[in-house]
Amino acid sequence: MELCCLFDLISRAPLRFVYDKVCTSEHKLILKLIGALKKRDLLLIDSGFYYCATFIKILRRHAHFIIPAKSNNRPKVLRTLSQGDYLCQIMDSHDHTTLIVRVLFVYRKGFRRRRLVTSLLDPSLFPASELANLYHMRWDIETFYRDFKHTLRASSWHCHTPTSFHQELLVHMIVLCLIRIAMLQASQLAKVSVGRLSFARALTETRLFFKLLLPNGEKNRWASIWAAFIECCAHYRVMIKPNRQFPRDRQQYRRKSRGLERKRPGRKPIATKAAPSLLSRPETLKNSKDGLYLLS
């Protein structure tokens, strides 16, 4: 099946999910999730959802969005707000609907330079550096899917009908919400980011929590068992490696992992030209009619 989930960045819990056959387009699934957006919500979207009609539906909900732009897009520049920050116009290729957006060139150490498109147009209220740091938090949805499929073992099912599949999937999401709420309270207790806590260890503590809770159904025991559960979740940390970087080129990553980039004995080093800096590449280009357009 194809699963699309609306995910909260603060609690890292699923808010709403939709699914369909594996051949279903993601653009059809996200339209069902847009209906769950509320006023002044900010939706961080993957570059695969770049579609002007989707942006218009988000704005009609009085919400906002941030999404990376594809490399072949050439939006027209209306005004330069600051270096690497532009007010641009994009157009839907089907019905030629125009939309005013803000385009940011952001660069973070260890990552390639990205071009973000957002509907937050005021640079004083929404600085480019804060929007860039906020968008990098979108990676948590990838770890959410990994925890969902592997740690919770949601890749194998016990159901035999579509109805029972929906019920089993719903129970998985309820368990996810319970664990994420517990991890959020545990992070506040330990005064660390919720991303530093281990989901796998929290799942183990959840199983122990239910074993203690079910035999003792009295309401006066709930508070003490829940407090002990939160305290246990706060003890487990995720092992992180600071300044860990991976090459974005897959072929380069494979060569490095196989040790093919090591210097062979007896061979002279091959002279290579220095690659231009990411920050020195041009951002804009003028056409023959003096129109200013953005480059990737």
C-alpha cells in the first residue's frame, strides 16, 4: 500500500494518515491530508509534492508551506529581499494560475545548497536562517517511517480483509501516539530534545507499562505507573556522532564505502580541477528581454 501521514514536529506523533493501493499517486493522497490543516499551520513538504495546485489548496486553508524547489524550475524574480532571498512568481502549467512565493537559497554544513519555496513572505517575521533550520527538522518524518515499519514491525500484518487491516493500522498509530506523548514528557523531564531519546527503548518500556497497568486497573495507581513510565523513557539516549557527513552522490558513497578511493601504491595522484564553491555559483540569470530568473 501507499501510506501518507501528517506528522507533528514537536511531539513527533502522527496527526492523520491516509492510504491506498501501491499504484496510487502521492498527489492524490496529500489532498486528503490538506483538509486536516488548521489556520496558521505550517506544512513542511518533500520536493516530490511540488505542484502549484497543491500550494493553492494549502493557502485556501489559511495555512502555509515550505518545500524544496526542483532543479529545473526557473521562477521569475519580482524583487530581491536580501542575498539569497527573493520574492518570485510561479505558474501552474495546466491552468496558468500564478502564485507569489518566497525563494530562499540555504546552505548547511554537510548538505548541498538547497532552494526552498515558502508562502511566508515577510523576511522580518520569518528570517531565512530560521526557516532553513525548521525545514531540516522535516527529516524526523523519515525516522518516523523507519520506526513504524521496522521497530514496530509494521511490515507484516495479521489481517485478511481490508476492514481488519484498517483496524490493525489504526492500533499501530494509537500506540505511536502513546509512545510519542510519553517521550515528549520524558524529554521535558530530562531537559533534552525529544529527538535524543530512543524510540526502541521507549517501546520496550511501553510493553512493561501495560504489564503493570492491566492487572492493576485501579484509578489511583494510574498516576504512579505513568510517572514511572515517563522517568524510565527519559534515561535512554540515541547514540549520535557529531559532524557525521555522507556524500550526497550515491556512486561516490559506494566507492568510499568499498575503499575504492584509497590511493593505490606506485601511482601518481591524478590532477583535478578545484570544484567551484557552492556559495560562489550564480543564483540569477537575465534573459534576452531583461527578465530575471532564478537558477538552481
